[in-house]
Amino acid sequence: MKNYDPYKRTILFFASVINIILMTALFAYAWYHHYADTMYVYQFYRRGHYAIIALYAVILFFFSNMYGGLRIGQLRRIEVMLSQYLSLLLSNIVMYVIISLLAFRFVSPVVLLLMMLAEMVLTTVWNVITIHIYNRIFQPWKILLIYEGEHSAMDLVNKVETRRDKYAIYDAINIDAGMDAIAERIQYFQAVIIGDISAVKRNDMLKYCYANHIRAYVVPKLSDIILMGGDRIHIFDTPFVLSKGYTLSFDQRLMKRTMDLVLAVPTLVLTSWIMLLTAVAIKLTDGGPVLYRQIRCTEGNKEFTIYKFRSMVVDAEKDGVARLAEKEDARITLIGRFIRATRIDELPQLFNIIKGDMSFVGPRPERPEIIAQYMAEMPEFQFRTRVKAGLTGYAQIYGKYNTTPYDKLKLDLFYIENYAFWIDVKLILMTVKTVLTKGATDGVEDGQTTAARENSAAQEVSVEALVKERIREQDE
């Protein structure tokens, strides 16, 4: 079969462009036949029409790129569709505001709503066709997993299994088998995943893959993430990567604080009616307190009181043991399940942001006792407190509530080391999609007090056996 992989980016680019053109064509029809004649300026000339239509295409492309609506083959089909719908919704809201400003009045949104329904139908059909063709042309990568620890390898297999449409682990081999054995095995696969193995062994393996043109997916270590945010410099003929050892500069802190206040105050006003209704619903449920106060840690391990709407029964931790919410946790009230799923329970943290305890974007604040438990096995966990705690962040966008502490640390450290103002803007916009994504608020497994997963001394099956079992299930 011919290898179309070199043309993948080009094919997906044109597929995305066609989708944008189709949506823009529907907007152009609505503009010419309804909104163009409602402008304050009686007549738009040809270039004016073109400018409005082109602006819609740019806005739609921006949101589609932001939310992943163009990432066919990288995201799941349902995620691509959800991203497209969200992009269309936000694009049309922005265009409605622009059209109303140009008309000097609020125009009727009916035509835009009907147009958006037509866009959703058309983009669904187009994406189903495109994804079907993509999956026929680009088969999942046949991957060899190179691992060291059984437990971490099994966890990685389970994660990759969720994207079998893109990645398929067909075999696994322990790095201790030696380079000769790995080189013999690797020739039957299209790519390898280099798991969380010791740095020296991993570097040798990566150099071998690079020398032999083998695609390698590498699980980074904390030191790798720190270096990603370093400055590339040269001293004469010697290249250096400079890790500065500090976090945000004064101007970055000032800009971040300004954005927090500019966003938090209006958001607090706009959501005040939601918070009022939530407070009444919680009070009517069991008569208990509306707010839940808890000590958390922010920048420099400074403790502060965080505010949340109470989603659990009163005295949920009366035994004195700090624990995270579990899946199907009996302590969560009926109204609590709703406000947790929609993230309404987080709204009172706007007061924390205004006070300066938190920022809109940053690592989620943890409880001091849970931090102590994590740091007993992972001292690097304190790296998360190099910036203010946040309402949302990398770990919330790309992880889940039950993501392991080590993976959360990696995500948060990536944010800290690569901080930029526009990353904050992107993560805030991405939060809208996260709220709509099922599973982002899943609790930890039953019996866990933290997100740390138990290391079982006796594994039921080996990594190789687990991989072969998954392949057999897929074939059936």
C-alpha cells in the first residue's frame, strides 16, 4: 500500500480549508440576503461585503484552530465535532455583536440561528466524510512499546488504548533486554514509544531511533520539561540551554494580574445570578452552609482559604481524613453532581482571584496535607508552587480530576516553563470546551485518598501479555 503519510498535513489542510469555505458561504448568503441591508450605513460597497465575509472566515478559523476543530486524526471524532460546534457558536456570537455594532442596534438573531443550524448539519456531514476517508488512508501506527517499570508501562498501555484509531501498541519489550534484542524486534514496527525509563538507557535508545529514521514517541522527564523552557544561547562555539531557575518576570506578573482583574470583575457581575440561584438550591437541598471553605496552598506554599459552592453533604470529612472525591461518591449531593459537572461550584473562586490568592490560569491549589503525601514520594511536587494557583490550567485542560500527581506536575511545569500571555488566553478559551467534555471531572478510584495510584507488588499479567490481550480483543 502506498505511504500517504508525507501528504498528511497537506490533505488535512485542504480538508479544513474546504470546511471553512462551506461555513463562510452560508454566512455570505445570510449576509447578502438579510443583514447587509440593515446596516446604519445604507449601502455597503463590494469591498465592504468582502471584508465582512473574510472577517467571518478568519474568526471561524481562529476558534476552530483554538479548540481543535481542525485536528482530524489527532482528536477523537466526537471531540472534533464538539470543537466544530463550539467554534461555530462562538464565531456567530462574535459576528452578531459586530453586525449589531455596524447597524447601531440589536439586529434579529433569527437568521444567524437558522444559519448556524445549517452550518452544524453541513459541517457534520463534511467531517464524517473527511474522517472516514482519513481513517481509510491513514491506518493506526503499528507501535512497539519500550518500557522499564511494569506498573507505569501498563498505565501507558491503557492510555494509548483509548486512541486505538491513531496508535496501536502491538508488542512490548523491556529496555533491559538489550539493544541487540530491541533492534531485532523494532524492524517489524512503524514507530516506538519510549516509556518512562532511566535517562541513560532512554538517551541511547533515542539516539538509535534517530540514527535509523525510526519515529519515536518519548515520555519526557521533569528535567526535559525544564529544558524546554530554557533559552538557547551560544558561548563562542559551544551551545548552551539556559535554565534561569526563576519563574515570571515583573512585567509578566503585572500583565497576568491585570488580566485577572479585567476578567474576574466582569465575570463576577455576569455570573452573579447563577451564583444566587445555586446558593438558593444548595440551601433548599439540606439547609446546610452554601459555601465550602478549605485551606489550600498557592505561590510559595502560602496557605489561603479557598471558596467553593458546597457539593457534598455536611461533614463529608468528619473522620478527619483528607480525601479526593471518588467516582460515584455517595457524599456528593444531587445538586452537587450538577454544579461539579458544569464547574459552577468553582465560581466563588472569582473572589479568591480578585483578592490575589489565585490567578485565572495556574496549577490547581492542593491541600497542605495532600501536598505532604505527594512530596513524601515526589519532592519535585513543590515545583508547582513557583507561580500562583489557578482556576484553570494545563492539568485541567489536558488532564482530568483523577490524573496522577506526577502527570499533573509535568503538565503544570510545562506551563510554568513556557509561560506567555497568549498561553493564558488560549487556556481560558479552552476551558469552555473542557467544561463541556464528559469525564473531565471523574473522581479517583474507590478507596483512594489522593490521585496517586497504588503500586501493586504482584501484577496479574505482564505488560507483554496485556498488549497481546488487547490486540486479540481488537481482532475479535
